[in-house]
Amino acid sequence: DTGVSQDPRHKITKRGQNVTFRCDPISEHNRLYWYRQTLGQGPEFLTYFQNEAQLEKSRLLSDRFSAERPKGSFSTLEIQRTEQGDSAMYLCASSPGLIFYEQYFGPGTRLTVT
Amino acid sequence: SQQGEEDPQALSIQEGENATMNCSYKTSINNLQWYRQNSGRGLVHLILIRSNEREKHSGRLRVTLDTSKKSSSLLITASRAADTASYFCATDAFGNQFYFGTGTSLTVIP
């Protein structure tokens, strides 16, 4: 059990550019979540995968955001045409998908849009 | 939008004292969880309490849940400097979305 990993840890990009983040969950976990966290706030749910199926997506999630989990293992989160308001910490979490379950979080990717 | 709301927003105590933080939520839940986040790091799960449970213990942690008041409390006994962190409650409203509160920032002074 090596834990949830995220790459990169930090990303600085210019407004209008596209960025992609990667999350590698704990290997036997079939649920994967993406959250966004801004300073002084709690994590905000973005989307959720059960294996390779994206089952839920926040209504707050702009069409510029897309996530994939092609083989039910790692996941990517892409933000197109980044805006300054996208600057935040993007957190990935995985869980074994039992009825009552805890989430294991990665260290996050900090995005700064200039 | 976030369903949970922690109170107080910030708490500062001396090492050895107990720390109590509260969480209120808006809708019926399946379970409630507490997480800790050290500065600039990911969240660490502390404890989960199911909607049909009223109290749960884990080491120095004690969690209570009052579903009639839609509230929970987290008590950390005999606090240590290493407990300095932000604490969040998260609720699962019978769906697959987890809603986190705004957090309580705890500072334990050595």
C-alpha cells in the first residue's frame, strides 16, 4: 500500500492554457474522487468514479473540466482554457467502495494560474 | 456548496487541554466522517460514525452524533502540539458525493 499519489505537485500556468493532472489511487480501491480546495475552505466535490465509470459530476463543474479513468486505475483531470479562478489545490482520493468507507487522500496538486 | 459547517473557525489551546469542535449539517446523512489536514498537505481520515450511532471513540478522539439536531462534535483529549491542524467534517447524504465543512483550525501551544 503505497498510498494515493498525484502528479505534478505544483503547476504554474498562464491563463488560457490547458493543464492535466494525474492521480494514482491505492491499487485495490475501485472508487476515485476529485476535489478542489481553496484557501481557508474545505474540499469541494468535483467528480467521482466507480472503476472506469464516471458516476457523478458536480453541477458546479464547468464544461472546461473533464476527468477520465480509462482502465479503472489511474485518473486524469484536465482543465481547458484555464482562468485565474481555477487557482486552487486539486485533491484526489480513493476508497475501497464498501458501504461505509473512508477516503484516502493524495497530497494534492497546487495550481496557480497567472 | 458545502453542507457542513464547523464551529469554531479557529481554536487555540494549551498542550494537555481538551479541544472540542462542532459540525452542523443540513440534510439527512448516511454517515459522518472527521478528517485532519496539516498545513499544505492532504487530508487524513480520523473517524467515521454511522447515522445510527450516537458516540464513537478512537484513541484520544471522541465523536458524537445527534441526527435530530443535525450536528456532530469531535473531542480531542490531552492535546499535543502535533494535533495542530485543520479539522473537517464530511457528510455522505446517501449519495456518492461527500460534503466537507469549512473546517476548524486548531492550534495547540506547547
